[in-house]
Amino acid sequence: EREREQLDPMDSNDIVTVQSRFLYSHDGGQRFMIKGIAFPDPPPLKDLTFNYNATAWIAILQQLRDAVPNKDALNTVRIYRMDPTLDYSEFFEAAEEMGFYILVPLTGSTGGGVLDRTLPAPECYNRTLYAYGVDAINNYAQYPNVLSGVIGNEVMNDLDSWYAAPCVKAYGHDLQRYMHSDEFQSNLSRRYKHNRRTIDGTSVVPIPLMYATQHSGIGAALTETDAIRLTVDYFGCQGDGDNGTDHGQQSLDIFGINVESWCSSFDTFEFDEQGGVGAYYQLYQALHNAIDMPLFFSEMGCSRLMFNKDNHVNVGSVAGTRDWRQVPVVLHEMNATWSGFSAYAYSGNPQFYMMGDEKGGASRWDGASPLSITQDFENFQSQLLQEAEGQVVTTRLEKRGQASGGKFHDLPMAAGGIMDRYYEKLTNSPESSPMCSAVLDVLDETNNLKLLEMSEMPSYFQQNHVVASLGHHLLGISLLGVCAAMAVLSCT
């Protein structure tokens, strides 16, 4: 067994913050790259309530840290299901001691945390969801190792569900407003006297907000890369009647992409096994220097059913075992734009498991004991350790006739020059914020998608503040009336 590295608890210098296109720690002095893995979902209880076992969750972290002792080689876990009413302090503090940052969910699969993609805007966003998000932020914002809060995962996963996009954006706007308000600071200081997610022990650092999109097109008219560019521009733009977002905040701070490409040991950064332009390269080229927020692969990994399916190459005793040769590509070739990855997944999905019964196939975590390590995880582990030790090996197997090196390549684009006109409009428009209208125009032209403008979306943060202000005003009038009736002039 490897000797466990002694780790120091995190402090304010370790809080990860967003600065333009990158993530930084150490008070902005050190670039931070996410090197993570998707945490397993615990099994639900009989009444479908949440099942949390701190000891079992910590055992998963310990298993991962024992496998990869270097905290810089594996530094993040992404959790998909949490309950903002529960106390996770034992888990967060253990994660901190082991050097793990946490990506937390700000929506739920049941109850008040659901953002229902089947409902169009504005019906998909309600006061209950906003209250759920505030509760989650108030709970998690005490911990210095909370890396980001996920406000949606693949919400717009087909053409019809795009009508819910304004709900995701409005939810993000409201949570941003809340975290930049005096109410947030007073709530946190009142609840947690020793909050360590602070600068100089006073101002609580807001949790960066993230959305994770799937790697797919929008209808038949827009390619995967076009769709992702439009999605990140939609969330990043301002000026579509956004109800006056305070502090110039976008609805998001970080943009995640769930990518299932890189499905062959013959794939390279630039080319796939068939010689076409590789999916990672397409994304890098389309988004390089174009997006003013950090990008990362929020789920990374090909389906085990598809990996090396057509070339008969085996990198383990079980067919479909992945080699994870894309790890150094993301951390090196793509790091001028990308900020890391979260490998998918520890367990749960039978097509993507890294832990479980190698012979019997995928295993679901029972919520109690860690699963056994498979060759798939060992390949991932090897790539992480080699990268951390500066021993990056070739990221591909050579295949006869495959091109390599060179300049940017022509990418598949939407038919009819639609995206060419989109980029031209962004470049040449005299408007100060042309992006929002340009995105809406493309969605309308290609798929007849007419999204609700943000000026038509409710802001529950704003409504709460109006009610609170009115309450204070009425209270003042009431007190003055009492004072006048009692002729107690000193009351005023």
C-alpha cells in the first residue's frame, strides 16, 4: 500500500475563484486545474428520501486518496445528489483534510429542488426552487473546498426542452444576486461564527455557479460544436432584458461539457480513428479564446460499450476497458482554454463504471462499502500519476495513414452559413451587447425556437427584497402611529 501523504487543512488561500477564463487558488496566484471523478449516487430509501451516510461517503474519498496519494493529481469529486437540509460537515471536513474539492448540486431530482425541463418558461422556475437554492448555498458556503454549485445538468437535452432554458438562466441570475447581497453575508455570519470560506475572516466568497451541457446538436440544423457555442453564449450574454442583473453578473461562472467522445485507443487530440477531426479538437477550436468563463469536461469518458468497439484493441481483460489517454491532452494540449475534467464515473451507470465487479459487470454502490477497483480505474490512475510526475507518455497509438500535427482544421458547420453570419454579427454589430439577440435569432432561424426573453421571467430574489422593503416601511409607519397616539415624541 502506498504511503499516505500528509495533507494540511485548507485555508482562505485554497479557495478556488474564477478570474475571467480560468480558475485560480492561492489568492489568485496559482492556476487551478480540475482533476476529478464523478462520485457515486447512494441508493434511495424506500420512501425515495435521501440516503446519507457520512462514514460511507468518507470511505469512498479515502479509497480514492489511497489510490492517488498526490492531491494535485486527483483533487475533485462531483456529487450529483445532496439534501440542503442535512449537515454534511463531517464529510466536507474529511474531504478538506484529504485535499478534495467538491462540486455540489443546486437542484434535486425530487421535491422542491426540481427544475422541470418538460415545462416551458416561466413555468419551470418557481419560488420553491429559488428557496431550495438559497438553502443549499447557505449550507455549503461555509466550506472552503466547495468548488462550484451546479444549477443544471443537461436540462436542454432535446429540442423541446430548450424552452426551459430561460428558467436555468433566471435561476442562475437570482442566485448570483443573492450571493452578492448583504443578506447573504449576514445570513452566513449569523449561522456560522467560524466560517472559513472568507477573505480576511470577514467577506464570504460566493460559490461559483456552473451549468453542464450534453455534447449534442440542437435539432438537425446545428452540430454538436455549434450547439455548445450557442449554449455558452446564451448563458454568458447580458442585455436580453435580464431584469437588471446586479453587479454585472452573468448567470454562470463556469461552463461544463459532458463529453462521451474519445472512443478509441487510436484517437488523438486532432483526429479520430477514422481520420476525421476529433471531437476534443473541434470543441477546443470553436471555443478557444472565445468564452470569458472557465470551461471543463464536467463528465468525461466514452461508453464502455463503444470504446475500441471496431478495432479489436484491448487495454484490459474486459472488453470496453478505457485507456484514458485523453487525460494529458486536456491538461496540456487544451489547457490554454480548458480547466480540467471530471471522469465519469465511479459507479452507477452500467456503461461508464470504473469501480465494481470486473467479471460480473457494473455494480451499483450500496451506500455502505467502497467497490473494488477495476482495470478501467487503474488506467485512469496511471494517467493521473504519470502526469503529476511529469512522465506524460504518448497520448495515442499510431495508426497507419493517420495525419498528425498542423494548424486548425475546417470544422463541420451548420448548413446555409448560419453560424458564419452569427460570428459576423458578433464581430461587426454596433450594439454594445449583440450576443443575446444573435443567439435567439439563430435558434429561431434553425429550429423555430422562440425563447421567452429574460424580461418576462420572474426574479424571486427581487420579489423577496420588494416584500422585505415594504415590510420595513409599513413597520416604520406603524411605529410612528403608535408613538403619535401615545404622544411619546422621543420614539421618533
